[in-house]
Amino acid sequence: MHISYLDNAATTPVDERVLKIMLPYFSDKYGNPGSMHQKGLEAKEAVDEARKTIAKLISAEPNEIIFVSGGTESDNLAIIGTAMALKEKGNHIITTNIEHHAVFDTCEYLEEQGFKVTYVGVKENGIIDPKDIEKTITPKTILISIMHANNEIGTIQPIAEISKIAKSKDIIMHTDACQSAGYLDIDVNKLGVDLMTLNGSKIYGPKGIGILYAKKGTILQPLIYGGGQEKGVRSGTENVPLIVGFAKALEIAHSVRDKESKRLIKLRDKLVAGLKKKISNIHINGDLEKRLPNNVNISFLGVEGESMLLHLDSKGICASTGSACSSHSLEPSHVIKALGLTDEASHGSLRFTLGRHTTEEDIEKVLKELPKIVESLRKISPIA
Amino acid sequence: MKKTKQKWFYSEQVKEHFFNPKNIFKSQEEAKKYKADGIGMVGNPKCGDMMKMWIKVDKKTQTIKECRYQTFGCASAIATTSVLSEMVNGMKLDKAFRISPKEIVDKLGGLPQIKFHCSVLGDKALRAAINDYYRKTDQIEKIVTDSPVVDETLKITENDIENAVIEGARTLKDVQARTKVGVNNKKILPKIEGLIEKFKEKHGFK
Ligand code: FES
């Protein structure tokens, strides 16, 4: 069966070109970049080259790129690293109520450590109002962390605007751009951020690799100690193959960005329009304009998400849901809740995230199968 | 080309019952027209789990002739009710009343711990339906409200919490994974924690 993989916000397949460029670094070019001999230098060169490539793509300096194990570590380092480094200066952090758990739970951890965190709420379209951020700033605020684009509903936050506010008050600004890297401009100067998180597995690169961009002069307390790699901020032997692969993936993502965005917007809108037409009682979650080109998030009232997801899977369609039934905590998605919707709405929410391999046929397949699934589940539901 | 089997998250039994639920009402009309001797409904649409069960009873033998249902819930909820509806067919009411979630889960070849509470749902709906039948047939003395209700919305009783502890739950999280008790009502959490400690003590798990 052909698999229509519409869960690209969860992870993407590795691009062939990325895979190819990585392979020699697992075997032939196995050196440790920290070694002085030729094998070491060969590896070091590759890491340096990758660092330069990445820096250029986001308008940064090579020494502002810190390689880490992925988006989660990058978020942790940005937030905990800043908080610990600046704790003499203040103890207040501002974030939003729709962040990824890598940010959310990290902030909760800091609360346990005595920091104060304000979780600013988004408006019902899933977008934060910079004024709401500004209002919560206190003399003790040391960090603002806001995702560039949301992983569940794809809404795009006004990062540049918020960065300006942060800068004027001398507050460190962090953004998690894992989801947006493939679709939006992630030039750090235009965004005006001090810290930015990127990750390989959402941009057709390998899993287990990410970066934290840290603007020159930003002080971070390390989370991992050891051999002093990455200027001492992130010890551990550089993961050379993944670093090389990440740089290639980012390069490709950059080169196809505009074309892909245009293509996916068409497919996305076709999917939304088709579902609206074919299924009653549905609700589109999140702003339709300020939204990633590849994200569709819809609630089908009276139907449970996990059931829909598994039926879709049996038809060869991979999606995801914000249903309480499929979460580890049995809590419905905090993002859908943040939009002011009922628990029932998040219960019946499905997310389709399109990608580089998504075709018109995939969309048509969803439009053919999903209405049948929703209808049959509504028929067996005691509340429909 | 070698054909690889499609992977599936739960057990094969769950798969069968999820894709082909037995005894389920396939339309709202069918459910509406059905003449049941007892009806039970449990759950809460807000948290997502909702189950309604209809039984037909052979009055002479006090056995279940038919067990039908509708479900708003996950795959485990659908599958557990489906298998339960088969298990109780032809079963004496008092025996059906005593079926435990664990028996249902075993029949399905196991469920992830976090999904145990889905099996409790079908079980509760069944007991509610049986009680309803007793009520309607003036056998009030037979009604068992098994123990004090702790969570009003989900109709979770002290007994349910005790069962969860006996089956291996040790913390509030464990118990919630099995029963969902208090998920919608944070105010009763301290009380639940107290009960968990009490039952751990009682069964020597301390
Ligand atoms: S019905 Fe919600 S987890 Fe099973």
C-alpha cells in the first residue's frame, strides 16, 4: 500500500542527498575532530565547513552555532542555560501557553527551582499579541521564549516585533524555529533573536542533531560538562556525520523553500476546502493566513481522534491527533485548549502536516477516506 | 516483492474488535428503535470517554440475552466493549456484574497501562445497565452501588480505586492511568491520594 505520510511535523524522511553526504563520516572519515592527526583534522574540517554553511544560511557567524542533540536539548540549553547564567540579574521568564513541551516543561522545571514564569495566552486564532508580552515584562525579566511557528496548529508568531520589545528592555529573546525552518525566513537578524533553536529531523535531515544559535555575547551556563567542545557550552565529541547531514539538509531546505511553500499552500487549501465541503460540524484550528504552508488542523466534533487516526492508518494515511486518549497524560492538547475551544474539540482534532513528498493524490485520498471514517464513527457514538 | 505486514500499535485482538466491533449499533436509528430491558450510560463527553450500553434479559433465567452499545472513545474503548459484549452473552446477571476490567483486558491480549481505564468504562456501563434492569423490574434489593462514589462525573467509586491498587497502581498517576479518576476535578485529588495510601496499607503494598 502506498503510504500517504502526512505527519511531517513529527518527523521527515532523510533526503537522499543528505544521506549520501553523511555516509563516509560513519566509516572512512571516522576521526574525532578534537584529534591533531590527519583523521582528526579531516573530521574537524567537515564540522567547520558545516558550521559555516549553517551560519551563512541564517545570517550568523560560525562561532555563534552550537551543535546539540536536537530541538529538545537546544530549547533546554537556551532556557535553563540563560536562566542559570542570569539568575543574579533576575528570575522572571516569559513564554506562551502554546509552546512545545521542550519549552513548557523546561519552564515548569525552572519554576520548581524558584524562577517565576509567565505563560502568556494566545488569541483565539493561535497568535500572540506582542502587547500582551510587553505588559508582563518586569524589571526582573531575563528571558522571553516564544516559538516561531507552532507544531500543532502551524500559527506563526510575530517574533521580530517581540524581539524589538525584548531588545529595548535588555531581555534575552529565544525562539524555537524547528517547525518553521523549512518554510519561513529564519534570518536571525531579521528575527532579531539572541537565541534560536533548529533541528535536523524536521527538515529532511537526520534525527539526533540540532543547533542552538547563540548571538555573540550571550552567556549560557552549560547543561553538559566534559571535554569542552562547542566552546565549553556543550561538551561531547562532535557528532560529525549528523552535523554534516544537518548542514546539507538546511541548505536544501533553504533552496526549495519558496517553491515548496507555494506548492504546499495550494495542497493545504485544497484539503481544507474539501473537508469543509464534505464533512459537517468541523472546526479549523488556528489562523488560516498566518500559518505554515504545510499545516492543517481540524476538529471533527463528536468523534475521537485516536480512532480516526487508526482508521486512517489502516487506509495508508499517517496523521496525528490532539486527543486526550492518545496523550501520555490523558490530557487534551494544551494548544487546542489555548484557543479557547472545548475539550471535545481537542478530542476530535486531527493534524495533517504536508511535506516534500506530498502529492495531489495524497490529498485526494484523505478527501475520499476521511469523510467515510468520520461518518461511521459518528454513527456508533452515543453523543452524536 | 516481499509483502511486509502492516504494523499495528495494539494487540491483534484489539485490532479485530476495533475494526469489526461486535454487537455495536451501526446507526443512531438502530439504537433508538432498540427495545432494551436495561440501559446504562457512563463517562463524560468532555474528557472524551463515553459509553452507552443496552441489554436484553431473559427474565426467567436472569441471563443476558443480548448486549449492544455505542462508544465515543479510543480504539481500546471500542475493543474492550466489543469483547465484553461477547463475554456476557448468555451470562447470568450477577456473574456479568462481577466481571472485572482485568478479565476483559486479558481477553484482548493486554492493553498498555495507560489504556486500562477504557476497559473500566465498558464494565461500568454494563453494571449501570444491569442496575437499571433491576430498578425497572423492582428488584431494588439487588442493586449494588458497589461503594461510595469518589468522582461524580465519571462515576468512579472507592472500589475502583482499590481495584486499581490491587492490580498494581501505586501512585495517583498510576491510578489515573487506569481509571481517569479526578482528571476533570482537581479538587478531589487529595482525597484520592488519601484513598490510595489507605488501600496500599490495607493490601500490604507499603
Ligand atoms: S477512551 Fe480515552 S483513552 Fe480510551
